[in-house]
Amino acid sequence: MYKDRGSKFIGYVYPITTEAAVKTHLETLKKKHYSARHWCYAWRLGVTATDVRYRVNDDGEPSNTAGQPIYGQILSKNLTNVLVVVVRYFGGTKLGVGGLITAYKTTAKLTLEEATIVEKTIDIHFQVNFEYKDLNKVMRIVKENNLTIISQKMELNCEYIFSVRKKEAIRIKTIFENLRCLKIKELSN
């Protein structure tokens, strides 16, 4: 929480994977803080340059005094799949453009500093089909490259689905393709 001349600013941060989650969190906060004046926020979704989406909202505050400073803090920590909301209780004294920018930026910064940030890798999933007699060859590659098996079917013909970090995907796929005793295909997540 941040206070300035009677106004109280309360920050919240949520992990999100969809825009619909934003709406849900905002509705919950508006019920919890029904007497607040503003519920300003910024969110960012996506992981690659081509799929990043974001939105900022000043919720009645002067243009670019709330949402943009909040979003700036998300960018400064290089976060994604996150929603930051700052709830403002008006204290009776106008803070001016500079005061609002400082208040929203500081509240977002303090909120993100207190949050537990979870780092996740971007993984690619592959499906490998092979005959049972080739199991040892496949398992050697799995173990040597520390691959995570997500599912397996062990019959006359076997199937593994495994995940690998995106940056290693091409190298791992090439290793399996060089075996020639199996079929490998990339699965869409």
C-alpha cells in the first residue's frame, strides 16, 4: 500500500493466461473495494514478440497517469502473463499528473517486489513412435539429454510424448531423426 495526501493506493498482482481472467479479477476487486474511486490496471500476455498482447487502463484518472506507469513496472521486471491492479481510495486532495504517475508507479513497483515471480520455460512437445526393439536407443537419448517424458505407450509399437526447451528443440529433433528407426513429429501445444 502507498499513501499520498490522504489517498490510499492498494496494489494487486495476478498470474493470468487469458484476457477473460482479467475481467474476473477486476470484478472480484470491485466487489471487495466497492467504495474505492479507481481500479487502474495493466496486463501483458504472450511470450514471443509476435504474440505479446497488453492493455492499460486509467479508469477515469487523467490519460496516461495510471495504466501506463503500472505497465512500465511490468516491463521493467520483464514479466508476462501478469495482471497488476492498483485500487485508489481518493483522499480529498488532488495529486496532479506528476503525483498520480508517481503513486501508481510506486504502488505497482512495491506490489511486484512483494510478489513471488515464477519463471517458466517455453517447451516444445514431440511425439516419437518406434518399435519395442528400439526402446534402448530411444531411452539413451532421453536420459543423455534429460528430456521429460509426458506420456508413454509401451506395446508392440511404442509412443513417447516428451517436452524439451524451445532453444534445444531443433538439436533434439535432429538426434532422433538421425536414428531412422523411428518417426518424430512436433505437437502443437
